Amino acid sequence: MINNPIIETLLNRKSIRSYRDEMPSDEVVETIVRAGQQAPFASQLGSLLLKRDRENNPFHAPLFFIVCVDSYKWERIMARRNWSMVADDLLLMLLGIQDAALMAENMVIAAESLGLGSCFLGGIPFHSEEIIEDFKLPPRVFPLAGLTIGYPANDPPPRPRYPMEFVLFEDEYPRLDDELIRRSMDVMDEGYRAQDYYRKLKAMIPLKGDREETFTYETYGWTEHICRKWGQNLFPPNLLRQFERCGFDITRKKE
């Protein structure tokens, strides 16, 4: 592979869950946010909330951003131009998630290049009520993801990824034979086990129902972990209700 400082920064990125006490300067924060703004976008439908409350932030991180899909400020602009929003909320949410996610990824890479680490928190939408109250959010702002940033207190290795043959499909989607699937699973599982990842985090997901536990930390890997996430009811029900709390009705087609 070709290598340069940008590629190296991208390939060295990993989630950091332990941070030093040092608070990044305002200049660092401004640099990270400005880099986030420069991401590709549909309509700049992303906004950022920030807490510098190390005591209460996740992982005691110096910086805790909440990345939001924000139609409120865009609809204020439209009102000044004597327009009103007629686009469906489903379309707005789809494009807004793209805008917000691309912004957040730019921020992660910018932070990494400045010697900081980060970690995404995907469960933020299920805490919409408390976020609305805490930040006094207006309607039409949806908290999409959390992002902790700070100077790392440790230096874990980058985590494994699928082999290229399981990701890049040129010209047509291939027939995924059992051998390719097995090889791809082995890359992930053996890579995580080699780092003793789940044992260190004590992160084996318990089984529900009548399934018998047959795994130990010596055999438990990434694919079993993710299968347990999506194969059991681990997440709060009714995500549509979270959208509605924030003023989005993605099931209704506008006239």
C-alpha cells in the first residue's frame, strides 16, 4: 500500500476510552470543529453540542460532543427567504445523517492528527429526552451520536478489519461462498482474540433465552459479539418514538 502521513493517521485510528487530565485548548477545539465543517455535505444539516465536563462526561473525557441532525436552523434560514419545508422528514433524516456522520469523521481524523484520541457512542438517540432538556434543544434537532475526544492515557493497537476481498466488489456483487465468509470471520475473530480485547473490557454479552453458553474469552470473538448484539433484543424499542420526540415524523409523507 501507498503510505503518507494522512494514510498513516487513518490506519492508526482506534477507539480511546481512557484520557489524560489535560484539557485541549480552545484553538484545538476550533481546529477540530472547523475540520468537521469542511466535510462533504448535502445542506450542512449537522450541528454540534459540546460539554467540557470531565467529571460527568463518558470515560471522563475532557471533550464530549453530541453530533446532531439539525433541520431547525435550516428552516429558520428558509423562513427568512419566504420558503417552508416540504421535503419529507425521512429524506431530511437520511441526508442529515450523512451530513452529521461525515462531519464527525472529519473531526475524528483531525483530532487524531493533533495527537488526540476519540470514541464514538452510538446509543445517544435513546437519550434524546435528557439531551433535549440538558441543552435546551428546539424541535427539529436530533441527537445522532456521541463523540469523546481527549489526549489518550493509553495506546491500544488499531482493531482488525475485514479483508479487502470481503469489502471491495468490483463490477458486480460476488457470490459469497462459505470459504470466503469463514476466512473473513477468522480475520476478525483471531485479530480481536490476539489483542485480548473482550477479556480486558469484560465485554462478553450474556445470552438470553434458552441458548447455552459455549464460549469462553479464549474462543469469544468479534463476529459472535456482533451476532449477539443484533440477534437479541439489547436496544430500547421504538426508535421512531425518539425521532418524534425531536420533532421528526419519518413515517408521514408531506402533501
